[in-house]
Amino acid sequence: MSTDDNSLTLLVTANPDPQSLTHHVRDRLASALHPRPVEVADLHQEQFEPTFTLADRHTYREGGDYPPDVVREHRRLERATDLVLIFPVYWWSMPALLKGWIDRVFINGWAFDYSAASGLRPKLQRLTTHLLPIAGDASGTFERHGYDRALRTQIEHGIVDYCGSRRGATAFIHESEQPSPEATAAGVERAVRIISEAVRADSPRA
């Protein structure tokens, strides 16, 4: 895909440590995507509030009148054609901060419309969502216990498909805390290559 002013990739991270592998992977991916425009949402640094409040419940039920911080995230996502979620795996899933971002931002009336009368109408068809989970355990552990399948089902099917976003690539980095920096680097380069190639192969959409 040629670089296009209408093609922007939003990289979302949720890790409190700026020296973490999560941030390193994010920076490597941003470099690999150059010269494609990239925007970064560092949820910890920006102190995004993940708690789903009564105000959020009201907007979920009624639609519209979203809180200002949610509106800001909507504008970011509306500028993007590709979204990459880069996160450490906590208890076989995403961190609470990232889940709270999805809870509050991917809301009824914006990410989808749902009512008892008309059913579900997804609204994020112009967005492609990619996943880059960073896991401490080996790939064999994830496969043996079904953790990889469970994580992908809840996010790819339960969130991405539900909102009508296109599924992009999912690239795990396993054994992220192993003592061999060379092995970790190889896993990082593989994941960055998979995601960057998938983003570049994605066609711009009006």
C-alpha cells in the first residue's frame, strides 16, 4: 500500500513502565511503519481514566453526550485506518487499563448501535484492528491450556467483530521475560514484521 494522507495507524499501549518491552515494541513498530503516519496513545502516561461511571452508563443507554476524554479518543480513532493494541498479558488477558479504555470508548451509539427493536448495527467498518500481546509464558503453554484461543476469541470476536472492525494481524511475543536478550529480540522482530506488513497491506478506505 502506498503512503496516503488518509492512512494513519494508532498505536495504543497500556504499561506503567516507560522502560518496558511494551514501549520498546511500540517504538520498533512505529519505526517499521515509517513513513506511514503514526499516532501513539500511551494510556498510562496520559492518565486515561478507565472506570466506567454512571455518566458512561447513561451514554451507553441513551447514546451521545459522551464525556470529553471519551470524545478525544473517538477523534483519534476516527483519524485512523488501523489500530494496534500493544499490551502485556495479565492473567491471560489485557490489562485493566486497556479493558477500561475499550469499555468507555467502544460505546453504544459510536462503535455500534444496539436496541431491542432493531438489534445490532456495527459502525467501525473503516477500521482494521491488530493485536500485539506480550506474554511471559511460552507459546506451548498458551496452546496447551487454550489461553491463546481464549484471548483471541474475547478480543477478535467479542470486540473487533462485534463493532464491525476488520480483523488485522495478531502477533504474540512469548517468553518476554527470558534471560536471553537475543531470543527476546527475535520474538520482537517477528511480531513487528507481522504487524507492519499487515498494516502496509491494508488498503485505505473512505
